[in-house]
Amino acid sequence: MTVDIDAPRHQWCDGPVSDEREVLSYELFGTATRELAQQVADSGYRPDIILAIARGGLALGMGLGYALAVKNISVVNVEFYTGVDERLDVPIMLPPTPAAVDLSGLKVLITDDVADTGRTLELVHQFCGGHVAEARTVVIYEKPQSVIKPTYAWRLTERWIDFPWSVLPPVVDPEALAH
């Protein structure tokens, strides 16, 4: 199923890519965030709240919050990816989740880093459905196979993306934390 949300579309940007990977630096992330904020502002959409999908959408949600003068930011935790190109069968929302009644009647901007399969965005968009005045989605990267077309995207790519916050291994041993 493909979900197409009605809203202004975007133009794709050119930028640094490796032969096999799209590389996003922190500096380029700042540029992307600012350009996405401008897309939202230019469309006339004025969100009441930003709903950031953890973990990938947190930095974008914060940046857009400042750029769009939106102080009301909430987080929804969704688990889908378990490793590089490894994922669960379906994305699942993890507690705590925002109460749908708290979103009632609001204009919501849902943020994530990438719409790869699009199923995470689709899950959160459906969660908002019927409760909010309007929900729009924004991502840094959109992939052609995504089941949901984000309202706003900075770049279209088919490549694997190296995000600056996840390209390096953790500074702690994840196995040791599990015990």
C-alpha cells in the first residue's frame, strides 16, 4: 500500500556521495535542517507540535523546532531496524507513547531521518490519524521504495546512508550494557 500525503513536494539536492553510500556530515545536516525548515515555512504549514521519531528523528525535530519557532516537541519511540539492513517484520511503538488525546486537534509535524521502507513513518502517521487536525511528515532522506511519500524531504537516494550520529561504533560495549 502506498500512502501519498497531499502537500507541497520538494526538489532534490546534489551533494557528496561515495560510490556506494550517501554521506551526511554534521555540517551538511545543519544545511539540510535549515532547508527543510524553509520548505515547511514556504508551504504555509504552521505545526503546533513536532513529533520526533526516536532515535533518528530527534536531532531533526530539535533543529526544526528552533527554526520554525515550535517549542512543543514530543517523542515517539519506534523500533524497526536492528542492524545494517536488518529489521523486524513490522515496526513497533515502544512505551512511553504520547497520549493521542494530547495531540487532539493539533497540527503535527512528524520527523525522522529517513523514509527507507516508510513503514515507521506510516505507523506514526496512522497513530495520529483521526486525532489531529493535520499531520505532515518530514525526513532528511527519502528512498524510492518507501510506502509513504513524506510531505517534505531534503534528498532522494537509493544508497545506504552514513549518518554522522551512527556511522561510528558506540563508545561503550553494547553487550556489557545488556547485563
